[in-house]
Amino acid sequence: MLYLCAIDVIKHRGCFGYLFSHLMILYSQANAASGMAVHDDCKLKFLELKAKRTHRFIVFKIEEKQKQVIVEKLGEPTESYEDFTKCLPADECRYAVYDFDFLTAENVPKSRIFFIAWSPDTSRIRSKMIYASSKDRFKRELDGIQVELQATDPTEMGLDVFKSRAN
């Protein structure tokens, strides 16, 4: 409402172009702060994991020079949890999606799609900030995530953590 009143006042004074250009600058700054662009391949590979189960996991990386999130590694359906954890660098941030299969207490096979924000303590502070500020926007692009984990060391995303969060 206040916004509309300000526009009316400025319109009558002939400064609409000035206000509009400043609002667009503020909008673009806010949009830039919300995160990186997401490469179409990220969404495509996630849909393949979710619908066709052609991947066990996907590791995503932010390419700072290109200012976008890209697919770094695809895990075959036969790959294990250990294969997945070996793909996460010890000193660099990453996003990952893991298709976790488990049995319920009633012995019914189920699956949960986990989103992992991997941010090791040893990674650069700038990298941690970029990944943290981009996470929510990136997650919105991946429709179908069921559980989210944030991990700074391997113990925070161990199989026991997956099992307890899956139910």
C-alpha cells in the first residue's frame, strides 16, 4: 500500500522513471543475493533420479565463474552409500541428493529422497557463504525432496542419521 502511494506521489511529480530505475536496481541486488542460477541439467537429472530411479545420488557444485549450480557427479543405481560419501570433498562445499532405500518396521520397502548441504569446517568461508545463500533457491528447483540434512563432517550424515530421519 505504501508502495502504491509512493508511486502516485512520484507520478504526479514526473519522477516515475527515476523511482522505477531505483526499484529495479534494488530488485536485482536482492535477486543476486538469493543465489546462483541453476543449470537445466540439474533439474533433468533430479527428475531422472526421482521418477526413473536411474541414479542413486547426484552431487552438485557451484561454478563461481559461471554463477550457476551444475551437476558434478552422478551415482549409478548400484552404487552404495560409501561410494556417495567418497564423492564429497573433505574441504569444499557441495549440495547432494541421495535416494535412500530402507525397510519400515513392518518390513515394507520404502525410499526417501534426501537433500544434503555439505559444508565442511575446513572449506573456505566465502564458499560456505555462497552455498548457504543459494541453498533455498536451489532446493525450490528440485521438487520432491523429502528430507534435508546439513552436515559439516561425515558423522552428521552417517547411515544411522539417514535411518533415523527416514521414518
